[in-house]
Amino acid sequence: MTSAADLDQALGFTIPSRHARGRVLRLGPVLDQVLAAHAYPPAVERLLASALVLAALLGSTLKQADGQLTLQAQTEHGVVSLLVADYKDGDLRGYAKFDADRLAEMGPDPSLFGLFGKGYLAITFDQAVTGERYQGIVPLEGQSLADAAEHYFFQSEQIPSVIRIATRHDAGEGCVAAGMLLQHLPEGEVGRERLHVRHDHPEWEHVQVLAETLKPDELTDPALPLTDILWRLFHEEEEVRVTESVALAKGCRCDLTHIRDVIGRFSVDERAEMADEQGVIGVDCAFCSRIFPLALDSFAAR
């Protein structure tokens, strides 16, 4: 029986005795809704699903309301030229641009390097309340986006991290993608060394080994509650605390009023060049594949 309550949500957790924190999540219907906007081939579906999971794992750690996390993977000559996923207040959206002909030549299971070649991953945190913005950029190295993200935390944040992401697509059952983020807290208790200075700290090594036993089938099994995953991995510890639950949803933020305002900033002649023979400007949203028609005479009336 499917544990519906554990689909499309992220759980935050801590392991106080080991100074570790993390997130575990599983996407179901939300993933289907995002992917349905485009007829992606399976390899691109898996890639975008992984990016959405990673965006949710990182974005759900934001404490400020209206904060946004954006992932962007890009290369100049890769089969996938652009991959974008972002998170804001539990809402997820994502898009991939790729060369279908070159992808077809690569077989059913291309590597990360095969898809991107020499690319990079940019991770951007926007804090709406304070207006602070922080971006880290790392090479797209390793076997997966999870590997690249681990490298980001090691290089940019100096926080030891384990990231696991898995996807599955059963015929007639839809897509499921899931992930876990586990990190060593950046500071120890009062009077102790800053733990991020040493990546071989024994407290971290113990939970790291446990986390790395997590199997993809466990992560993506919708019949296995997320709390059971945490218990299976860390039941030997004194306590694993679930700190919060975040509901996840498809949330493209395209808005007709905003689009009209942007187009209205162009001159009359520029808008005329954008319009078709019927005098309509069609603005499409790459994320949700919707087209917003704007009549030229609607601007003249403003």
C-alpha cells in the first residue's frame, strides 16, 4: 500500500548525539505534474527529477519566508545545454533544454559527463527578508548531480555532507524521485573545536557510514514511510528527531500581469515587431509550457 502521506513532502531531522542534521524527501504527483509540461525522453526525465529533488533538499533548509533556492547546470557544447530547478516556499519548478538528436545517439543511460561535457553547477540562495544573495559554482564532476552538490558543500561551505538521490518510473504508477541530505553541523558544542575544520571527525564518520548504506530502492519505495528510513539508518543512535515537515507542490510563478508589465516597457515599434499577423504577442513559459497571448491593442488602451 502506498504511503501517500510521505509523497511530496520533506522531513527535517537531527541526530544530536552526532551533531548531524539533514533532510529526507520523496516526490510523486508533483514530479509527474512538472514533467508533464514537456515530452522529455527518459534520460532527461531522470536528470530533471534529480535536479528537483536536489532543489527541494537544499531549498527546504531556508529559514526565511519567501527565500528561494535556484540550481542551474549549464555548458556550451553539451547535449543538455541548460538545466534549471528552483524552490520557493515549498513550490518546485524545473526545465531542461537539450539536443534531441545528439541525445538519441548516446543510448538509454548516458553519463553525467556525456550529458553535459565540461559544465558547471551554480547554486544560488536568495534570502527575501534580508535581501542577501549567495551563489556557489562548482564543476559538474562525478557520476551524478548529487556528487556535484557534495563537492559544492566540501569546496564552498566546508561542511561534510552526504547526498543521495534516486529515481524510479514504474509502468502505470508514475514517477517517483527521492533524496536524502545529511550534514555535520558547522559548529560543535561550546568550548569545542569547529567541526567543519576536520572532515575526518569520528562523530561524522560514524553517521556518514550509516547514511551511505541507504539503497535507491528504499528511498523511492512509496510504501516505506520516510520516518522508517531514518529509523533503519540511525536506530543505533540515542535519538533521531524529526524537526519539521514541509509540503511540496508544483509552483510555476508565471503571471500574466507581470508578463504584461514587462512587455509594456518596450516601445510601440518593438512590440509591433514581436506580434504575429493577428496583432498578438505570444509569450511562452519554458517551465510550464504555457503560452500567454497579449493583444497589441490591449497596450494601446493602457
